[in-house]
Amino acid sequence: MRSELQKIRAMPTPRWCAIAVFATMLLGLAATWRWGLGPSRDAYDFSIGLPATIAAVVFGVWMFGVEYGQGTMRRVLTADPRRSRLFLSKLAVGVPLVALATVLIYLIALPLYGLAADGHGQSIELATYQDALLAALVANVAYLLVGAAFALITASMAGGVTFALVFLFILSVFLAFVPEVDQYSFNLALADIDRAIRGDAGGFGTAEAENPVGTAAAIAAGWLLLLLGAGWLRLKRSDVK
Amino acid sequence: MSGTTLAVFDGVSKSFGRNVALRGLSFEVAEGAVCGLLGPNGSGKTTAIRILLGLGRADAGSAGLLGVPVGGTGFASAVRQTGSLIEGPALYERATARQNMKIQAAARDIRRPAAEIDSLLELVDLRGRADSKAGGFSMGMKQRLGLAMALLGSPRLVILDEPTNGLDPSGIVEIRKLIARLPESGVSVLVSSHLLSEVELMCDRVTIINRGEMVADGTIAEVLSTATGEDSFIVGVPSEESDRATRALTGLGLTVSPRGDGALNVSGPVTDGSQISCVLAGEGIYVSRLQSDSPDLERVFLDLTGDDDEV
């Protein structure tokens, strides 16, 4: 785990992910200061929530993809050949780190958005904001795991990013609109969890596709297990170039 | 050599689809030795090394590292006592040389590595560039950094795959000297290379593989002794004395034939050039050039692998 932390400190991608989220937060603050929070907290959902989700995917892919992209997997495995341990140690560093980063950015943003919205006579309800943070925590960790899984499945940085984005923003959305199987969409499951946490309607997909939170959590976990399992098998069984 | 075997291949076979990379490869690396692994491109050297380090799986046969079967209990510990440089240095290009070393030290569970990192960077002449990004290094500098990373944690065995790739002549000499010195500090070496003269200079033993099979194995002298042909010399004499010199040397039972460059090829039961020079001087013929043309590793390699194009 120490070496994973060293990589995060030494390499630019994690920094760029953090900088990108911070920059979009500043854009959101500027928009809030000019126009207010928006009808349904759009300002922080779009300036923190969505960018943080994409950053989580990129970081998830990077955790494993960097070793393939830089050709360093052979060096990593000739330092310690235990592949399952490598798999677990990367996740053991990545998951808490993304959770911590999500909490931090929401904590930093709260007073700033409050100040920016104040000029429009708006305020942020703490309970609503907490729900948004909790929903973001779930989504970001899930998206990180999807990114990590596709980096392993494709054994590639570029392939990992491409397939993770295709899965999340095309296949999963497409599945949400297919009758009879729509309730098994990964994105729809995450939307159901989000809805359960935040207690509002919204979401997407077919109208009848709403699952109870327990079922939605099971579907999301099933997808994650399937993808991570496939990635782990690829890492465990394939020859390393 | 202490006689302990650090690496062993026992009938290892490996195929990639229809392409057979290794066919029942068997050889050993003894402790305290610098062993050379030679073979033409595509002969299976790197595949063998990958299998030894657990990066690839053998289809048949077995390999062992530091007395532990590859993938068996204790293999992780054996790998941690083995440094390696396989097909290029494999660096994090956006990290500095020192950061690369720190990452490797952490991966190998080395505590407080700062002093060792400094001394290894000094050893490979990169101390002054320790805080420069590896991506900006020349191929030679990257290779030296890779070598320093392979030496982290005082390994018992260092496995180097083409370590002089990309190095200039002075870099090659430095790396060769460095590798040759490693056994003094208790490090054994398995080095694969296609630079036969380098291997001849730095290795105690050599294993030659061709098309995935071992074709020769032993000390350099043992492998050289398998070469066909007798000891021979190139002898330069004044052109007007060429016939007389030929008669004098033929009289000793040597075989003499003219070379295209005016010198003579002399072969036969003679092991020391001074015998030739002495005979010719006795005839009043003074030698302008006397050069051994005995079999070297390159000739043996070409004989055994039957491929003139690969060297």
C-alpha cells in the first residue's frame, strides 16, 4: 500500500483529477454568485457532483491502467508477485481516497456556496447538502470501481477509460430504456439509490423501472462484482508483458 | 561458486498459439556466478526469464527461484530477494528518478531506503539527476536507473535482460564492469544478451538457447571447446617472403593458406603465437602481424544456432 501512496504522490493524474474538480467548483461558485443555486441545487450538483464522478472514473482507471500504460506492471509484479494482493492494495488505497476527496470537496464547497447564494436570498439546507454528499460518496466509489475494473479487463489505460465511459454513459443508459431488463441497468440502480438517499423523484429510464433501494443496491453490487471479478481474473491469469 | 542453485529450469515448455517459444528448456544458475543466457532474437530468452519471475506460466515443466517453485509457497519472498530488469527499465516517466526508486523500495517492502537510494544512484552515476523526471532521460540513463532499481534491497540474484540496450560504448563498459563486480558483494547474476563479446567478458558460465531449446551450457572455456576447427593465427609477413614463410611453417606440420589481405592463415597443432614467430625469425623473416584467430563465443554461437543474421 505504501508504494500505491507513493505513486499517487509522485504522478500527475491524481493531482489533475483534483484540480479539475476544484476548477469546476470555482466555476459553479461563480455561477451561483451571479445567478443563484438554481431551481433544484443544480449549481453544486453540476459543478461538484458530475465532475467528481468523472474524476472518480478516471482515477479508478489510472490506478491499474498506469501500470499497463507505462509498462510498469512487470516491475510491480517482480517486486511482489502476489497479484491478488496488488488488486486489493490498490482498491484499499483508492476507495478511501476517493471517499475522503468527495467529503473534503463537499465540506470546502458548503460555506462557499452558502456565501455565493446569500446574495440571492438563498441558503443551503444542511440536511439536503448532507444527502447530496452521501449520494455522491456512493456514486463516486461505484464509478471508481467501474474504472478500475475496465482498466484490468482491457489491460490498458486508454482502453479502460474508453470502455468505462461507454459502459457508464452508453450501455448502461441504453439498458435503462429496454423494457423487461431496464431494472438491471447499473445507472438506473445508482439512480434508485440516489433517489432513496435524497428522497426526490427524477431519475431516468422507463417509468416502471424504479427498484426499492435494497434491490437497487444488490443490482449495483452485482454489476461491480461481475466487472471487478472479470478484471481480477484477467490480472490473475494472464501473462504480463 | 558455492554450489547452491538460485534458478532452475526443468523441462520448461511454452507456446503462444502455434508459436513454440520454449521446448523442454533445462538449465541452472549457481550462486556466486555471472551466467550468460544467449540466443538469437526470438529464441525464448525473455520468455524463460518471465516464467522464472512468475510473469508468465509454463505450459509444461517447472522452474524454481532461490529454491522455491515458481508460484509456490515462499515464491513472493524469493522474488523480493531477486532484482530484475526485463526488456527495458519500465519506469514511471512522469516521476523523478528518486521517486521511481522510492516506489520500487516501497513495493519491495524496504524500510528507510533513502541512504540506499542515494548510494545506488551514485553507483549508476545518476545522483546529480535524482530529482529530474525519468521521462526526460536518455535511453542509457533510463537503463542505468532500471539497473539501480534492480539492485535495491541487496538482492541475492539479479536477472538482467539485455542490460546494455541503448547504451553508448562507454556506458556498455561501465555496466559490464558493474555487473562483473556484483558477485564480490554476494550477488549472483543471470544476464541475457545478444552482445556476445560482452557476455564473454563478464560471464563465468553461459547457456545458449536456440528455438526454445538449450544447445550449449557450461563455463565459457567448456562452450568454446565445443567449437569445430583448430586454433589458428593470422600471420603478416612481407609479400616477397610469403612463399618462404609458407614453406617454413608447412615444415612444422601447420596448414598455411594465403588470405586476401596479403597475410597468411596458419592453423594446426600450435597454441602459442610465439612458436610461429620464433620459427619465422629463425628463417630471417620478421612478422609484421600476429593475431589469434581461435574460436570465440561468436563463432560457437553461430555454429550452434546456425543463424548468421542474428548477431
